[in-house]
Amino acid sequence: MIALPRVAPGDRLIGFAWQIWAMLRAEIAMQWRRWGLWVTFACVSGLLILLTVQSAVFLHQLPPTSLYVRQHYTAEDLDNLMTSATGMYGAMFFGVVAALLVVDRLGRDQRLGMTELQRATPQGPASYILGKFLGNYIAMLVPTLLAYLLCALISVLLGWSPALFSKFLLAFLLVFVPASLATVGLALLLASFLPVRVVQVVFFLLWFEFNIGAGWHGLVFTIFNPSGLYVYPVFFPMPPQQYAEPNFHTSMHLAQLNIAVLLLTAIVAVVLTYISLAFQQWRKEEA
């Protein structure tokens, strides 16, 4: 029996886009139907809200002996400090949550035989990989954005300026969006050739290493840093602070480079995931 293609040659691009859209919607639906996703996000959001409330209350009623008073922090400086504090914790917590929640998606499809069905489509595995990546990314992005906005709302209710909404949103776009793109891409790449449990443990350790430098402190100061270390001092400036690394410095160029590196990491990870799955399929066919 000859299989008839479902799209005409001239409609190949349209068919490719529709397959990505169908896979994207399916991934979002599957993720949002998992009660574990919402429980996890609720717990992490609760932790982020507690940290935000703690900072909001403390910084809103500074004693005269406070370091921030002695260094003459303005209201704008304190707004930026609030934004960077919540943003760094948000990128660190939600980044690792996103990775741990998407790492099992490829293995699930292989167990259910979905991978073979997708390869049989006229557009091949490329639409499968892109749809899988974008669907899981959006599924993680929306709850995180809601958590950021909720933290901003609570801060405003505690007496802070409504400008925090725009600042938190800008921090979300400049820091979390590129960092989470790299996170989801790397998680899918590692899951394409490593056991899920191995990826979960390794990614968890490396993510916190690059965010807080728990062991090798040099890693946290690399241009790959996903917590906004290079971005916040440029876009949310404050009086100079002393970092753990005395030679650390940032600039607009380095902040832009940091964002570009994270975006490029996501692109390369998606391409390598495609190559990894294609190679595995080739080995199966040759066996």
C-alpha cells in the first residue's frame, strides 16, 4: 500500500507549521493536565512569595543604621533591589522546575510509540522536535509569569510603587525568558540520549552551580550565567556592591552577550536534539 501525503508539495511549509502547532498544543495540554505541575508551581511560587514579602517588608521600613540608608539608596534603587532579588530567586527556582518537568517528555513518547508515528509524517521529525520544545516551553512560561506578577502585586499591596509591575515584567523578559529557553532546550537534549533520572540529578546540580556557585565559584561568573548576574546591574542599576569575585564586572555589552549566549544555547540544543534522535533512528534501521 502506498501512503498518500496529507499535504500538497506547494503546501509543505503550511503543513510543517500546522504540525508544529498541533504538537505544541498537545504538549501544553498534556503538561497542564498534570496535577503535579500545578502542585510544584504552587509550592515554588509560595516560596518565592515568602522571600518577596520578607524583602518588601524589610526594605520598606529600613532602620537608620541600615547599610542601604548609609549608602544613600534612593526609592528607585530600592525598587531595582527588590526586582533583582525576586528575579534571581525566580530564575533559579523556576528554571530547575521547568527542566525537571520536561525531561521525561521524550521518553514518554518513545514508550507510547508516538515518535515512530511522528517520523511517518511528510514533514518528518523536525516539526516534532520544534513542537515538543515550544509546547513545553510555553507550558512552563505561563505559570512562571503569573508568579512574577503575583509577587509584584503583593509588593504593591505592601506599599511599594506600582512601577514594580513593569520592572518585574522587564526582568522576566530579559532574564527568565532566555534562561528558561536554554533550560528547556538542554533538558530535552540530555534526555534524548541519557536516562531520565541521570538527567534530573545532573541538571539539578549543575543548575544551582551556575546560579549560586556552591562548589566551583568560577562557574557562576561565566557569561552563561542564567540568574541575571550580568543583566540586573545594567538594566536595574544600584549603588556599587561588592561581589564574591572582586574581578567581576559587567556592562551593556556583557549583558547583551549573556542574553545572546543563552538564546544561542537554546537553538543549538534543539538542533542537537534533532541530530541525536535522527542518529538513534538511523542506528535502529541499520540494526
